[in-house]
Amino acid sequence: MESRTESDPKRELAERFREVNGDHPMTDADDAYVSAQFVVLEDLCAARGRDADEVRRLMLGRLLPLPGYLRSDGAEMVPADLFALSDEAGGTDGLETWFTAHWADPTVGREEWHAYLDGQYVCLHSVSPATILRKDALTAAITAAPDERDAGSPRWSARLHRMIDELDVLEPAFTAYDRLRLDGPTSRDTCIVAMRARFPRQAVLES
């Protein structure tokens, strides 16, 4: 009789993660950053009374997002609020409909849903449709700011830096691993660090 190979959700999840993110080594600095920002999936499941393999199957089934990182010891690192959106949506079965409904354009909503499932929204301290929409609005406005009619004026500088400061609160620091898997600079690099260096904050003179 032919033996049937047992499923190994942890191994399958690691393979899926590398398919999405590429196979980039994690350095000690990457591991330290990730351990400070995220939690181990098995620890979170234990704290929430969830079966870790069942959660891995939900991730593999595109019902929950993939881990944000695989630490160099193989630990699946996830946000502490991993289950918050599915709880708000009434369960994983209704999560996609609830999530995509936050976008007026269904096509954009589906694109954001797939990006969410890939686990690459590590650009936000807390991932939700509201924070994704706000981040997108801020990065677009900051990028366009140098072309505004009053660019360079003190009041323009004040508007620009209010947006940069708000984005700074939403986004974590990122790590070198992120720049490898995303194949380039992060939004923090381009919209916060570079813009602050290019356009130093000006004092607004009261009229």
C-alpha cells in the first residue's frame, strides 16, 4: 500500500513565504529588529488559545496574511494584532468582503487584499484598511508636494512636515532585510528621511 505523506504546515508556510519574499538571509540586526517589533506565531496562538497549525493552514488558504518575517531560527514572526481584523469582520470567512469594502474601487480593494495576504504590510505599526488608506494618501501627497504652487514657502513647509510627522508615527523603522525583499528603498526612506533632508523644517512667521 502506498503511504501518504503527512502535511507539514510549518514547512509549507516557510516555502510559501520564500516564494513571495525571495530567499534573503536574516542578519543578527534583522533578527533583533523583528523580535522587538513582532511576536512568534506559536506564542501568539498559545496566548489566544488558537492551534498554530490551523492558523498556518488559514494563511496557506489565503484567509489570513502570511507572517511578516521568518527569523533566522525559522520562527514565524507576526504582528501582535494578527487576529484583530478577522475578529472585527466576524471571522476569517467574512474578512475579505469586510476588508475590500473599504475601497470605492473594487479592483483596488482586491489588490490591497492580496498585498495584505502576502504579509508585506510591515510598513505599518498596525495594519488595517484605515491605516493603509491613510499611508497611501500621505505618501502620495508628500511625493507631490515639491510641485505645489507655493513650494518652498514657510506655510508649505509646515504642511509638508505635518504630513511627514504623521507618516512617521504610522511607520516603523524597517530593517535591511526589507530593502532586499522589496528591491529598493522603503517609503520611510523616500517620504520621511529623504524629504526631511531635502526640505528642512521652516519656522512659520505669524502675520
